Amino acid sequence: MENDLVVGAAFSRQPRTLAVSTGHAFAGRSFVQAEELSGCELIGVDSPASARWRAAVAPAATPRGRPIGAGPRVGTLQEGLPLAAGRGAMLLCEPTAEYHGRRALTFVPVTGLPDSTLGLVWHRDHETARVRAFARALAETGPIEEHPDGWRSRGAARVGRGLRRGMSRAKAVREPAARLRRMRPPRRTRPGR
């Protein structure tokens, strides 16, 4: 990763999906294998995104080394989704695909690629006591776990255990989150006081 960025704990891993137009050859399929991506032009991300992230979003080759076509480059997800409806395909994590569904798009699961991992990343020059405290609290929540409903995130097993103990879903989710809210930011003092 870039030297000016600090990578903290990962907090979620999600399967990858391919956004394609409803008329695309993959649209009616139950899944696509990673090697089949060589038949697509993947919509990529423009700078200033890191090279590592750009390669994860739109890899240049399949896991076995077959070249993948480069589609248009975009600055935002909102720019990319309309293009996926007609001029290419776009790799997304499953929750992003579910949230940003469009009638002109179909989201097909991709097998053979690593899960999309979300983690805390911050600029080294902008690290503060709050950032360090949040990073510590996130790291202390434990490893990424499988939730009974199938999603994977930090503290998921605790939420699942709460649900099995008869807690409401809201309370099972609130308990770990309350710990993060209790963290108080450091007191700021004004010069001369």
C-alpha cells in the first residue's frame, strides 16, 4: 500500500458480484467464474485512487493470467453503474450491489475471486487521537466472523449469539455499537487557558 496511508483492521468481507446490463450474456446466469471475466471489459476507477484498489476493482487479468479488457474509467460508483448498463461490466461487493440496484442492471455472483475486504485506512499525516482510539476499538471487536444470516463482519458472532439468547435484533446489534459510542474524544483546550 502507499507509504502515506495506514491500514487498520479489516471489518467486513463480502463476496464479489458483476454488474452487467440485463441484456448481457451473463445476465441470466446463477454465477460467473473468474476466468470468464476475460470476455468482459471491466469499468475501472480513475485516480486518485490507489493502484492497489484500482487493480482490485478492475483487474487486468484473471487469476490464471488471461487478460481482461479495460472498459471506461470513472470517478464514482454513480458514474460507473449507468455505464455497466450498456458499455461494460463492473465488479462490486454483494452489499453494494444490493443497495445500488437498478432496473437496467443484473448482479451476478463471481466465483474464484477473493472476497472484497473493507478496512479502516487513514492518511498518516492526518492521524489523530480519535483515529487511533477508533482503530483500537475496531481491532478489539475480534476477528471477522460469519453471521447466522450469511454476512461476515467483526462482532457478527456476538450479534448471532444475542439473537439466539432471545434478544431483539436491534439490541443484539446495539450492544457492541454502544461500546464504540462510549469512547470520549480527548478534551481540547484553548491556548492560554
